[in-house]
Amino acid sequence: MRILTPSAFLILLLSIALLNAAEPKRETLRAWDDYIGSVNTSVAERNAGSRPYLWEYDSPETQRRVLNGELVITKHDPRKVPQGLIRR
């Protein structure tokens, strides 16, 4: 019978901890599903022509700034995601 060395035991413990950490929480998945739903709605509205195709034309102020040559940086989706982060 082999006895685990301390380093092998540590690797075993770390791998178990990482496997548990890799599973997203239910709230995180719910926030992700909500985000995907809102993106799909936005894309459908833009494709149907009920909203401007480019986001900078959603706001007259943003449109003015872009047309004046200003670099406009904004947060498109500032929602909070429990134990997660959505990158676009």
C-alpha cells in the first residue's frame, strides 16, 4: 500500500477545491440567462428597425458627441451579477 506524499496530498486537495469552484451558482446562471434574453431582444429590435442599428444613435446626446468627433465610452450593461462578471 502506497502512502501519499505531502505534495501529492496537497495537489489532491487543491484539485477537489478547484472542481467545486468551477460550478457557477444558480443566481449567476439566472443573471446570465437574463442578460442573454435582453441581448436577444435588443438585437431583434435593431434588426426589425424599431431601434437604431448603432447604439450611439439611441441617445441624441451620444449621437451629437460622436458626430463632433468625441470618443464616447460607456457601460452598456451595468447590471450586477452575483459571483460573476459579464464581459462584452
